[in-house]
Amino acid sequence: MRDNSVRKLVITVFAVLLMGGLLVDSAAQKRRRTRRRTSAPRITNPEIYQPSPGDNSNSNSSETNTNGNSNSSQTEDPDSMKRTIRALSNQVDRLTDKLNDMQASQQSMVDLERLSRSEQRSAQLRTELSGVQAKKSDLAAHLEDVEYALKPENIERAAAGIGTTRPEEVREQRRKQLESDRTRTQQQLDQLNASEARLQQAIATSDADVDRLQKKLDATDRAAIEIAKTNAQSGAVQVAASPTPTP
């Protein structure tokens, strides 16, 4: 009985040793295979970069900002264009107003010069008319004297004062002289009457020009005053309507 147990123990030890040898052999073979595999070059594909969620969010936010800026610029462009057009229009209006003011001022200066000339002409024509009327008065008085001297009794009295043996010839010569003087005086009076009529017509025309130019200048002055008032009121309205800058 004791021999059997010893035998079983020996067999068991031998079996354990045999199994341990087999395990060591298999481990050695695995090591050799691993060395062979590691010695051979291995070709590997590069890793594909995978962006992190933070990068995606940053890129998306940048794209969003870019799109937002472009959209905001696109939305602001019409407003800025409108403001530019409005500013240019206002500048054109101001330049047009200045040009109109310059033209009106130049026209007013021309009208003032014409008014001054018309007034001077009226004064000169009145002076000429006064001279014509004075000459006309003198000639009319002289014509009355000639008419008085042409009376037969006056011719007889004038001839009686001259000592002559032919009083008829003296009277006839006196009468012819007086008639010639009367004719010449009447012609001068007719010319003066024509000159007087012409001067009166010229004075009337010149006075009409003076009156028209004065009314035109008065209307221009009133219009300029009204325009100045309107511009002042519109400027006050624009100042009141403009927003006050915030600090």
C-alpha cells in the first residue's frame, strides 16, 4: 500500500515537470515569433486628423461672424448710399441756391444800374424840357410883340417917325420885316412845341422805366427777405429735429 502511494507521487511529479517543460517550450517559441515579427518593417497609414469639438465651434463661430459682418455690411450699404445721395443732393441744392442768389444779386445790380441811368435820364430830360419851355415862352412873347407891331396903326406910327418923302414904301418895308419875323418866330415855336412833346414822351417813358425797376427791386428785396426767413425757419427746424449726441 505504501509503495502504491509513492509510485503515484512520482508519476504526479513527473507529469508536472513534463507539463512545465512543454509550457516553457511554447513560451520560447512565442518569443521567437514575436522577435521575428518586430524585426520586419511595418507600413502603417498616417492617422487622420479629427478636429476637436472646440475647433469646430471656433470655426463655426468665425464663419458666423464673417457671415454676420457681410450681412450687416450688405444691410448697411443701402443706408449709407442713401445718406451719401442725400448729402450730395443737399450740396447740389445749396450750390443751386448760391448760384441763384448770385444770379439774383447780379440781376439786382444790373437793375440798380438801369434804375440809376433811367433816373439820370429823366432828370436830364426834365432839364431840357425846362430849357425848351423857357425858349418857347420867350418866343411866344416875341410873337405877341410882332403881332402887335403888325397892326396898321402901329405900322403907320412907326413910319411917321421916319422923315421920308415916300411913307408908303417905308410902311410896306416895315410890314414885310414884321411878317418875316413873325414867320420865323412861329417856325421856331413849332419846333419847340415838337421838342416839348418829344421830351414829355421821353420823360413819361423814362419815368415808367424808373417805376417798373423800382417795383422790380422792391419785389426782389421782398422775395430775398422771404427766402431768408424761410431758410432761417428751415434751419431752425433741422436743428431742432437733429438728434442730440449722447455722451
